[in-house]
Amino acid sequence: MTIALDQHTQESLRKEVRGLADLGVPAVVLFGVPATKDARGSGADAADGVVQTALRSLRDEVGDTLVLMADDCLDEYTDHGHCGIVTADGDVD
């Protein structure tokens, strides 16, 4: 079963995922929407990134009662929207 959710704050996400865990939902996948984007997608691996923070918070909330996954495509973190790093000559690394 797939459920599409709206964007959440860290607090509302925590409540939503707690509710899903209580219902027996086995897994959730997070797609990050960072406050700022850059050409290298640096928010994708920042320790204080939106998804990284959410994953830690959710693990504290639900432990191992469900699988937490995160999308690892850079498109939502880059200011150009590509899934990879675009070099000066326009190639994707």
C-alpha cells in the first residue's frame, strides 16, 4: 500500500509516522525538501539536513517498529533540479 503525504514539519512528521507505526504500517520513505539548494546538492549529506534530522527524530520516536527509508536522488537538493552534479561544461558527474 502506498500513501502520499503532504509536506510536514519535523513535529507533524513525527506524529504522522507514530500513527502509521501504531497501525502496523511496515515502512515509510522520506523525500527531502531543503530550505536552501545549491549546485552540488550539499543538503543531501549535511548532518543537519532535513531528511537526516527527520530520520534521527523518527528513529527516536518509533525505534525499529518500522523501516525508515530516504530517497537518495539529488534532484530535490540541487538548484538546477538534476539528479547529479552538473559540471561547468554541462556534463553530469
